[in-house]
Amino acid sequence: MRERTAGLAAWWRALSLMAVPAWMCLAPVSAHAENTLDKIRRTNTLVIAFPDHHFPFAESTGDGGAAGYSIDICRKVADAVRSELKLPQMQVRLMPIDINSRFEVISSGQADIECGTTTNNASRRSRFSFTIPHFYTTTRMMVRKESGIRTWLDMRGKRVVTVRGSSILPYVKARDAAGVLSLRWSEVASDLDAVAMVADGRVDAYAEDDVLLYSYRSATANPDALEIVGEALSVDPYAMMMRKDDAAFKGVVDREMVRMISDGEIYGMYDRWFMRPAGTRKRALGLAMGYVLRDSLRFPSDKVAE
């Protein structure tokens, strides 16, 4: 019996010694896994990432600030976070990003929420969380008015440019998959480059979300020379992007989105940015709220169809 007891004691001491390194290895992981609300409480700052020239959603104002439809929504979210955390002096820091860096700044924790024109799709939902959509767009193309291009079939054998990292690529490539169009592809790093390539004739069309195409056209020196054409290839929701599996922060954002929708505030924001002269150049897009967005706001949800 004494031998058996001694053996059990030795086994337990060995197991305890084995457990120490495992605990020590887990400790840094737990310390690193700071949720967003705790980070904001510690830093007294909410960091908003935004695309700096995506009017009317977001654009830099030249003084370190930003303005736009998405920015207005996220400022309300910031107010909700202040109230939730009881931090009346909480600061908001605005971080300009581009189409490629937006994912890294969220996943790395450099920014807490991305407020702009990011599409909520299945691929992205596997890595990030999204709130209730604030806009729906579709894939079309910008062409020169003199080109005679009106439909995708008119693009047979022609040159099309897209922006690297854009979510529209699968739709356009699916349209071309049967080989009927035989499109000649170009890919560039920025939307400004893509617009310039259409305007000066280096390509025949720029494929992108139609609302962005309308915005880019309005900012050119000769907007009447360009047209937005082609059958709609998709219906895509824009939503604010956050880190995945952070239910507490997402809950605050979702509740504030529902409040803005229920109180009707979001309709006033939309009218301000899409129907009236707005932004740094006082442009008016004249785009009335589409039926897809209007219907979705009747029953707000972060669940979107593919």
C-alpha cells in the first residue's frame, strides 16, 4: 500500500511539473486577446479607418478630419461607445486607408472599425464581422460616351480595367467566363488610375461599384464625357467592418445602427450626402435611396443574401 501511495504521489508531482510550462505558454495569448471595448477604455480612443476619397461615403477634409455618409454614421457609433463605457472625454481618431490596407488595419487592431464602402460577402465574413448594411450597390462600368458601349455584350474583345483587391472581380470574370466577351484585362492599384485610363482611352471600360463610378465621374474635369452603363451584375451590401468574434463591441455598434434606423436619422444622413451638394467640392450625385436599401431598413439585420 505504501509503495502504491508513493507511486501516486510521484505521478501527481510529475503531472504538476508538466502543467507549469503549458500555463506559461497560454498566459501571453490571453493577455494579447484584448477585446475592442477594453482597448478603447484603456486608450480612451476609438480609431475609425476610412477611405480618403470615396465621396459621398468618406473623404478627407484636408484638416486631419473626414466627412461623409459613412463617417456620419460612425460618429453616432462613437457617441454610443462613449455612453456605453461612460467615457465622456473619449477621443475619436480618424485613420485614412486605401482599398488594400483596410483589412490589415482592422485585423491587426490598429483601427477598431472601418467606415466606408466595404462589401460584406461570404469570403470576408470568414475573417471579419459586419454590422447592418448602410448601402447597396451593383457592378457596372464607366465608359467614354463616344465609345458606343451600352451593354456588356458591346465589350467583346475590348479592354477593361479593375482595381486590385476589389470585390467586383468575381462578377465580371463570371460574365466573361463563357468566353463570349474575350475581355482583355488590366489591373491597377487605385481607382483614380482606373478613371484616368478610361478618360484618356487606354482602356474601354472601368468595372466597379456603380455608386463609386458616379462619384468618380462627378470629380473629373469633364464628367459629361463619361457614362455609367451595363446591366447590373450583382447587388452588394456595404457595411462597417470590425474584428471577428468581438460580440460586445459589435453589439454596441448594431444597437446604435438599429436606433438610427428606427429613429429615421439614417434617412436624413442619406439625403444630405446623396441628394444635396455636399463634400469638399459641393457635389450633388442626385441618387435617390434605392428600393433594396429602403426595404432592408424596414427590418434591419446583419444577415445578407449571397
